Amino acid sequence: MNPPHVQFSAPFGRRHFLASVGTAMGLLALRAMAGESQANPLAPRSSTYRPRAKRLIHLFMNGGPSHIDSFDPKPELAKYAGKPLPGPKLLTERPTGSAFPSPFKFKPCGQSGLPVSDLFPKVAQCADMLCVVRSMQSDTPNHEPALMLMNCGDQRQIRPSLGSWLVHGLGTECANLPGFVSLCPGGLPVQEGQNWQNAFLPAACQGTHLDTLADSPTQWIENLKNEAVSPATQKAQLAFARKLQSLGGGSLPPDPRLEGRLGSMELAFRMQWEASDALDLAREDQSTRDLYGDTIQGRQMLLARRLVERGTRVVQVWTGAGQPWDSHDDLEANHRRLAKDCDQAIAALLIDLKRRGLLEDTLVLWGGEFGRTPTVELPTPGSNLGRLNGRDHNPYGFSVWLAGGGVRTGTAVGATDAFGFKAVEKPVHVHDLHATILHLMGFDHEKLTFRLAGRDFRLTDVHGRVVQEMLS
Amino acid sequence: MFLTGWLFLLTAPNAEPDAQAWGLKPWMTQTTPAQPAQSAQANPIDNFIRVALQAKSLQPAPAADKPTLLRRVYFTLTGLPPTAEQVDRFVADTSQDAYGKVVETLLASREHAERWARHWLDVARYADSKGYAFLEDRHFHFAWTYRDWVVGALQADMPYDRFIHEQLAADLLHPPGSEGRDNLAALGFLTVGRRFLNNQHDIIDDRIDVVTRGLLGLTVACARCHDHKSEPIDQSDYYGLFGVLAASKEPKELPLVGKGPANEADQRFLSEQQRRDKAVADFTTARRQFRLDQLRQADSLRDHLLASVANATDRTELSRTKELNPHLVERLEAYWDTKPAENVWWSVWQAGRKAAPDKFSQALQEALAKPGVPVPLQALSASSNLESLATAQAALLAGALWGNPQLGDLKKILDSPDSPWVFTREQTGKLLGREDRDQQRDLQRQADEWRAITPPSLARALALEELPEPPAVHIFKRGNPSRLGKEVPCALPACLDGGTPIELGAKGGRLALAKSLTRPDHPLLARILVNRVWQWHFGQGLSRTPSDCGSTGDLPSHPELLDFLAREFIRQGWSLRKLHRLIVTSETFKQSSQPSDAAQAIDPENRLLSHQNLRRLDWESLRDRLVQVGSGLESSTGGPPVPLLTTPYPRIRTLYGYVDRQQIPMTVRVFDAANSDTHVAKRSETITGLQGLALLNAPLVLEQARALGASVTGGSSDRVQELFRRVFARLPVEAELSAAEKFLADFETKPPAPPSLWQAGMGQWDAKAQKLLHYQPLKHFTGQAWQPAPLLPTPDVGRLSLTAIGGIPGNKPNQAVVRRFTAPESGIVMIDGILRHPDYRGDGVEACLVSSRHGLLASWKVLQEEVGTKVGPIEVQKGDTLDWLVISGGDPGYDGFLWSPRLSYQGTGKMHDSGRDFSGPEQVPLNPWQSLAQALLLSNEFHFVP
């Protein structure tokens, strides 16, 4: 799409516009009632205290990547290869058998010597930027509730997602783009749009899904282009609508929403180019595009950077539709393929954010909804292919890593047992992870609340503690 | 001072330690405040409002002018604007009861019932889909019978108490064979909620929430896990209602409502449906029997016995080589340590499994020597190790199971309910193998697809029926169903009756619940309802937390008025129509929305209603108004829902649109449409750029602007005047007219976009002749996909569709989905692309590339993989077509594919990318009149009602 070659005259100027909408929103905010707000839910707001990070990129490895094969080395497993593990057996979704040592090799990486497996050779080179949490815990071995817990802090009930809470708490710094975007190529993850639901928060807080398998901005955002009306005419239409307002058409009483609406349409007019611009990867220089790689994952990681750079508050980057990391069979081949798809792109994202100075106040979170068992999954007709070379789900202990604003880097927090089955040292529950992320974004997780039906709801419900070991 | 009681609460909340929820307070002593003079026939509402205004020295605003008043009352009662003619007529009617006549007409109209049905559907979290359903069919198919029932009930002014009775207990009011069975559709109030992957506890929780917050303004759902923190509601209240709702289930065969089979076609439909349903049931029964028999074979019995006592390594090995049912293995493993396994028929096996290998024979002999060991067990005596023992024991078991009369006692053990080999009907899923379940799912899908096209005459109610044996209900400690607390009776929350729970009984519990909620002496139900109605008329309720009347809810601004209205409502026979009439004929409703300076200073939130509130159109009113002034609204009598954003755009009211709670389209969501996840107390109201994008660019809006602009004729000034009349029901003032003239003079035409070279279509692939037959373009565009019908699947085409990145072929053999390129010029082209079949199930898809000049150029087959689809160089002449077509691999399930080919002309390097160039229907540029029409649709006057 070509730039419009249309400039708004003075009253339409960008600064003036933002100022006037700002005022209108301010008035609206005054009118707002707790819980039933008329204020613009996307207007930028400050957090409770000074944030270490202003935006979040959540790399969601849906399906459950194996920690034992990536960031949590368990050499002990080799001793028991093919034999039952000692100790009590933990119940997972399906029956598992004897110990299954990792087919991948670990080595210490970077100056910190943080061990990373050869699944992620390029991410390994960024080891010094990572804070690996090895003692993650979830509550359930099933995908759907585990996804809900990781995204929304509750397995069962309909609660807003982390991204929605952050947009609710902080607004967005670029009104021309959605505040919360979920990138997922080729369709939707399991549990679909509920992963980024706003629940009872204002609709504008909901994640907007872009299918990154397509590669043109107009296929990502509805109604972004118009083949029937020229930009000049659109501009004239907006001016006409404004003129009717100034002539008192319809005898509308004074109300800040009137200006707010006109402003929002002028904003939309500009979004047609600005959003296209944000989403147009062709505008990146070749060396940057090479850094990320010409792949679907490369494309969506680069898109994530372009979005946060322009003020989108939260971007989720999903591996793909369904639950790609769910390697009940052929774990070695499947994990190898999946990691190869994203390794370069993830490393590129970290490097690129860093060299642009964005990593300082951007939080990057990598992880799935749970990890995988150190034992081999047994054949279950109807559930797997029975090849005895995969792992079942494991919510008792798994790894995620964080990078960026306010995170202690080149370090591993907590530990699982000798085999990687259960978090035994400094366990970090999903609620704790949420509390820590909110803390880094400038919120006390007990105070970021929304009043509904007589109760103050929060992301962490009645749980959660900030994990000091993760903070720099 | 009648306000004293409430002011007391407002100013000193701690002075009364048990500050009670406003909804639960006893009736206030009825006091219509002394009239502050003015009119003798003043509506009592105005008295209440004026007394409170006087207390703040505020004046009510003057009455709105007639056109404004007419627009307001049309919108509030019908959700639609009046036409210019209707405004003219009203202005011209100077009779005393001009307004009253309009109100009566509107109250009796179907449009009124439609509008207020939509309000009620917000309360009822209405949707046409179940939410996330994994591989299950996600459509409800018949939720619309509930929607239509609500419209019908409101149009008939069904008394609100009966309205509630039907929605909670229509099945009990109208038992089979009695009159009024159509009312069973009312039970949708309970059943149209999200289905939570069929988790019963979550489903019941959702129903408790819709009853308690929706009808009573009580937040009972908090008490699922713990006693309520701020309200007098504890866990036994929650589980008391849980018991009422857990005593019912949806019948397997949903009852027919409406006329029933009307003709032969209906009969044929029904028998086909029965055939498909039976196919699923027969298949399941047959496979179940097959699997049961399989597990009763001696070899299988032996393998399972061995696996159940093997260590992890051996079990792993056994799993590799034998066909094991893991559920049975686990059951057996647990079984050996239970009481039934101490039976003498197991004694030898038990001894053998526990014995060390070197003491094996000895242990066996000892066991066999024990008194009372049945003779047939001597067959085990020759076993030298666990394997041979398992073989011998399995032979005995097989003998017993297959009817050897000497083993009758053993058979009894194997058939008893605690036997690991017994799988109840409900446990059939644990018996079936992967292939069984895949096939079962495909049959179920075929049945569901048929159900999706049920003719309206065969509509069904999403009804409930009572279980023959209602389950005993216990409190779940911390909401955890595996931690049972004390048993609780089915009962009303105790707080409703001053702390005494009224028992409802599990049998007939829903009817008892409905009747106790509608007791005319209890204020709660009526208070909550009249407050909602007030909110829908004024934009905010007397209490602004309409679904929370608890101690943390917003206190009513005019508690006496609220009680007056609630009482009046009950006294007038729970008539909603009379309540509407009372409200919209009040001076308070009719006053201007211009606030006085004093009002803005003293009461900026207008809680005292010194003037009317400026109302913004919600999504439904906005789309209805757009279509009404554009291509014209069509009346409808209801029926199955239609997707509103799929072309060609339907012209029915938004109420009748398809609501998929899992995927509410962005264009709908940005206008704050109801989120049907849970009960909606009040729509949020946002102003965002995405709304602007939709109004500027959405093809739906452009189409209305086109129709509107094309409908006006005559000279320039005539057309402008007509546009204003059509859109705003008024004429333009001079300055508006000249602004419009200037707009038209400055108009710049957008050159039409070049026609798309790509087209989505379907056809029949003749593999023998290598020809595509019966090609036809796809006619419906959803915004993402081209497809042959507005809503998929259908039995004729399945899910056939094409998007920018891929598609799905038809469900019939060789029914192809086609991406067609028409060459704009002659030359040599190179063709490229990657074809993927991403699903790990199904049998993949087949694909071909066919040239109109050269015939079949290439073909591919993909299953859970991807292939490059490079072809060329190929010669094309201008106007030649190239067809990339895809058909099912045979099994019509899991055929989604990804393929967006591109081609480039050699020499010129011109590239045509089907993904990048993918588009919806061609957009004809708007002419000056149509552009002006769209500008009117953008204006604030179009979006707000003063």
C-alpha cells in the first residue's frame, strides 16, 4: 500500500490530535466508575511503581517443550536408562515407563556457563542474557487447563489473560496498534482465543490474533485497506463529519465522547498506513531480515519486535496451531525440528532487542504450559503412536526462561530432582511467575485488581509471591 | 424525610454492623413523596426524581423537542430509528395523546420484542456455539429456538414471573403429552452457556451464575470454593443450588418444538438423521463388543496379567510387542491388592506373582495344597514360572468367560462390578482403540453436519429433564470435587429468607426454585429486573451494578423509586409492557439531554437525572441502523442464525446473526458486543481506532453507503436533502447543505483496482479424463475465506473453502476446491509453492495443477508433510487459466491444507502471489453521492441518540 500523500491541516495535526483526545479521555476518566468504566481502556497509564520492563514478549512453546532436553540437564537419567526410576511415581496424564535419558548434549555456555542443550545452539550463544527458572510448577497435566493457568491464572473459570491485565494496567503507548497481539501461524492453539481472553476486562484489552502464516498486513488486521474510497475522499469524509458536529447537527449535548469518536476515526485514517508500516517486514534492512531468517518463526519474531518497538504492550508468539511441542512420540525428531524452526529467530530477537536498546525495558518470556516426563511414555491406543520414544506431560517440574528488563541474567533459579521430574528446590508456581512478571512491569500483583460482582479480582487470585532470585 | 434511611447508610456504613445487601432489604414503607407541585397527572416516577433534585436545588431539564423525543423512544423501545415520514407525522400530530399513541404502537411491535429480547440475551449469555470443544461439533444448532422463544414471550407480554418459571422449569410445567411443550425452548436460559469441554461441574457453575447474578443480582458463584467474603452466602448456599441443577440433564433426543414434521421432506430429513445417529450408535456397540471379546481371548488375558505385574522395563517391552489396553493393565495392577482379589480362585496366581523366582514352584504347591482350592486350579500346578502360570491362569479365565460350566464361580468373579474386565457403557471410551475412536468421530461428524441443516419446522429445544435418581450433593471443599464435605439439601440461599434456607427438594427442584423466586412478597427478583429495565432506558441503572445488589454493590440513587417500581411491577401482574409504558411516559424520560450548568457542576454523573443521558448506539443498533438506511432491513420471524459478515450480506436484524462465542469477529468485538462467555450485566463502551477502521473500510459499511447513495435521485441539492432525510430523518440546514455541495465539488474519484487475477472456485475432478468439470466460483466470502455456503459445514460440500493461505476440499470424492489464475498476458511462467498437510490425522490430500491449454501439468499427494510444487517453464496465452485444485485423499476428515502458490513471468519478472493478492469480492469505487452517504454514516449524529 502506498503512503497517502495527504497531510491533515492544523486541527488534524498529530500532536494536536493526541492532546485533544487525551483531554477527552481525561474527562471520561473523571466520569468513570470503578468496574464500569467509560474511560478509554487503552490510554497509557503508569504502573504502581517504577517498572523495570514496559512491554512483554511471551514466546509460547505450546504443547509443552521438554526441559530435560533443553535447559535442565539430568545426567543421572543415563544411569537408569531403560530401568524404572527409584522413588515414588508421579501421576501424569498417561502411563509412563522406564527412564529416558536425553538424546541431546548439554554444554556450559557463555561466561556464565549456563548449560543449554544442542537443541538450541543459537539461543545457547545468548545464555548470558537468560534467567532460566528450572523449578516451575503447574497444577495439571492436561493441556487445556494448563494453558488457562499459564495464560489466565486459573484452570477452569473465565479470567482475563496476563496480556489483558497488562493492557488494563498500563494501556498502550501507540493507539494506532492493538495493545495486545497474539501471533500464531497456521491457525489457533488449543483452547483458541481463550488464551488471550479479556473476560470481564474491557473488550479492548483482549489479544488480537494475527495468523503469521500469511505474510501481508492486510490479511492480519481486518478493515485495514479500502479499494473503494481514495485517501483524499476519506479525509474529506472525516472533515465533513467534523463539520456536521460543529454545526450542531442532531442537537447533541456536550459530551467528551463526541470528540473522542471523531478523534478515533482520524486515528483510524492514519492507522491505515501506520499499522501497515508496523507490520510490513519489507521495511527492515536485509541484514536484520537475515539475522532472523526467512522462515515463519523468523517472520513472527521480527514482527514481535516491530510491534513492541511501536508501543504494543504485550506480544505473544506461539509456535503454531494446535500443540506442536507435544512430543508423545518421536521426541528427538520432533523437538529437533521444532527447535530448529525457532532457534535462530529467538536468538535474533534477543540480539536485535539488545542492540536497539529495547531489551533493557522489554521482558522476554520463553516456555510452554508444562514440561515433559523423564520417563518414556507407554503406548496407549488412541493417544499416541506407541513408539516408546516420547515423553508425557509433566506439571511437577519444568523450565521457563526470562530475559530483559530487570531480570537476573546468566543464572538458573531453583532445581528439579535428580531426574527432572519434580521441582524440589525453590519451587516457582505459575502464580509466582505471574506475580514476578507483574512486579517487573511495575505492579504489586495483589493490587492490580478489577472489581466485579462485589469482589476484587486479580491475576494471581489469592496466590503468588515475587521470586526475588529472578530479579537483578 | 424519606431519604433518611439510605443517607444513614451512605454516610455511616459502619454504624450498622450488618449492613445488608440492598436487594435483600425488606420492602421500604411505600411513600410516594409529596408532589412538588407542577402537573396534576404527574407520573409518580417524576415525583421521586424531583424530590431528590430539589434536595440539591437542581431543576429538571425542559422536555426534549418532538423529533428528538420520537427518535429516543423509537431507539429505546425498538432499537431502530424512525423514518423521516414517521417524524413528520409525529410532529404534525398535535393531539394530546400523540406520544401515547406512538408508545402503544411501538410496545406492540415485533421490533420492540426483538430489541428487548437482545437485552435479555445479554443476561442469558446467549450464543450459538458451545465454546472450545476440541474435536467435537461446536455448534448448538438449536440455541436459536431459545432466542425465538424470548422474542415471542416478550411480544406476548408474558408476565415476568411466568417468564422465569418457563426458563427454569418448562419441562416440569409441561410434562410429555401436555400442552405448551413449545415452551421447553425457554430452558435455553440454563443450557446455552459455555460447555467447558463437557465438565459437568463447570457447566453447573455457569448455570448457578446465570440464575443468581442474572435473576437475583447475587454473586453466589464465589461460594464454589469458600464462603463468600463479603456477602451472607456460604458454601452450603452454593451447593444447595448445585443440587437443584445437578438433578437434571439434557435429554439425549432433544424434544421437537414448533409444528413438527410438516411434509414429506421433513420426514425424509428425520429418517436420514435417525439413520446417521444410528450409524454412530451401531458402530460404537459393535466396536465395543469386538474389544470386549478381544480382551477375553486367552492370549490377551495372559498378556494383561503379565503386564500388570511387570516392572517398568518389562512392561515397556510388552507394550512394544503386544496389543495391551493400558486402562486394563492399570486396573489389574491396582486390583491385586484389593479384597476381591483375595478370592480363592486367585490364590494360586497371587502366590505365584509374589514368589521369588527360586521359590516359585514351592509357593505354587503350597497354595494349591490349601483347603478349599477349587479343582480346576490344579491345571496351574505344572507352571514353572510366572509366564507359564499366566498362560495357565489365562486359559482358565478364558474358559470361564466363554461359558465352561465348571468355572461358573470364576465367571461370577469376572463379571462382578469390581472386576477389572468389566467396562460399563459409560466407560466404552476406555475400551476403544485409536482407529475406533477416529471412525466414531467421523460418523459423529456426519451426523452433526446433518443436524446443522435441520429445517426450522424440525427445530428442537435445548431442554432439560430430571434424572431418575438425583445425586446426593456434598460440599466440595475448596471447590475440589474429590474432597467431599458435608451433604447439603437442595435449597434456596439462606440470605433470601433472613437466614433460613428453604428446602426445594431435588425432584421438582427447579420448579420449586422458580416459584420461590417469584413470590410476590419478596422484593429481590422484581428489584433486580426493574433496575435492569431502568438501565436499558437511561443508560445507567438506579444502582449501577445491576448484577450485584450485595453489600459491595452500588447503592441505588433512588431507593424509594426502585421499590415503588418493583412493587408496581408486581401489582400490575409482572407486566413488562406496563413497566415500559410507565417509564417512557414519564417527564424524566422525556426531558432534554442538555445539562444545565448547575447539573454539570453538582451532579456530573447525572445520577439524579436532571436531564436525559446521551446514548451511544450499541453494536446491534448500529448495524441495524446501517442496514436500515442502506440496503434496507428485512423483517424476520427468526429461525436458524445467519453469519452477518459473510457476503452477500444478510439484511435481517443483528439479533438473528450467528454468535460463535469462541470467535466473535473483530468487526463485532470492537463495537463492544456482548461477550457471551458469562452473563453480561452491562456492555462496556469504548472508543478505539479499530472502530474507525471498521466504519471507514469494512465492506459491510461500504455496501450500505453504496446502496444509500444510489437510492437518491434528482439534482444535487435534492439528493443531499434526501440523504439527510434518509440517514437522520431531518433536512439539512443551510450550512450543512453548502458543506455537502463543497464535498461533492472537491470529490476525487478513486480509480478502480485492477480486477483480481485470482479466483476461488470449486468443481469435480475427473481423474480419468484429467479434467476439471462443473467449475463454479465460490459465492460467499467470510472476510477470511471463500466458501460455497454462508455457514459450514453442509452435507453437500462439507467444509469446502479457500483462504489466502490454504483451504479445505469438499467431502465428496473428487470434489475439488480450486484456486484459479487467469493470465493477464502471454508469456512463459515459472510456478512455485509449498503444499502442506499439517494435520497428524486423516489420510492427506491430493492436488493437481491444470492448464486450460496444456491440461494436467503436475500432481502431488501429501500426508502429514509438505512438498514443493515447482512447475515450469510453462507457456501461457492471455486469458488462459491455471487451476490449482485439491481433493480429499479419500477420508473427508482432517483435509485442511496450506498452499498459496505464486508464479512469475520469465523475462518481465512480473510476480503474482496468490497469498498476497488474495481478496474478497471486488470493491467498486464509491461515487460522490455514495461517499457523502458514508460521511453521514460516520457522523456523531448517526451514532448517538440525544
